[in-house]
Amino acid sequence: MKKGLNYNNKEKKNLVSSPLQDRENCSKVKRRTKRKVLSWISVGSSFIIFILLGVLTFHFIQISNLNKEIAYQEQKIEDLKKTKLTFSGTIDGIKGSSTIKSEAKYKLGMVYPQDDQIVYIEVDDEEEDKRVNDNVFLSPVISVLKLFHGE
């Protein structure tokens, strides 16, 4: 036997490689690397698509809620317009002179004054002074004015 390295045939084949085997090994490594890169790209793309779908769903929910709110407010506006029309019709009926006249005659028992009827209104100065003296704010001002005037 030869001294030195002892290899059997199988081990020799593994140690010595042919250019064809190198190419096959290199292409296998490239394929594995390419598969890993493609798998990471597909995972990243899936994640980005998932995030985008979530954002779009969130915005769609917000838009649908705003549309519901708009529809509710429009319905409310229509109801208020109907109420306004009802009240304006009622007010127009109340403001009419014939309505006021009939209310005064029948509900309050009022009658038109006759031609010979005269109404006197008496104005009492003392009563006016009493109202001024009862007023807390005007009373001091009037008393100062009376001092200067000489009363």
C-alpha cells in the first residue's frame, strides 16, 4: 500500500469533481437562492396586499358611515321643512284680520265701540313718581337732579 492519503474510489469521486458537476451544483444553488428570494418576495407582496386591503376596508367603512349620516341629516332637513310649512300656514291663518276679529268676538266677547262711546284715559303724575321711586337704579339719579333743580 501506498503511504500517505488513503482514499477509496468513492471518496475519490467526491473529492474530484468534473466541470459538469460544478455547473449542476452551481445551478442547484442558484435555484435554491432564487426560490428563497421568490418566496420572500411573495410573502412581502402578500403582506403589502393584506395591509392595503385592510386600509381600503377601513376607508370603505368610514365612507359608508358618512353616507348614512348624510342620508339621516337630509331626512331631518325634509322633516323640518314640512314642519316649517305647517307652522307658516298656521301663522298666516292667525295673522289674518278675519281670524283675529272672530277670536275677539266669540272667544273674548268683545264688541265694536259705538259712535257715542267715549273713553277717557287719566294720567296720574303721582303714580309715575311712585314707579320712579320704586326703581332702585333711577331713584338716586332723580334725587340728585331734584337737589340741583331746587325741589
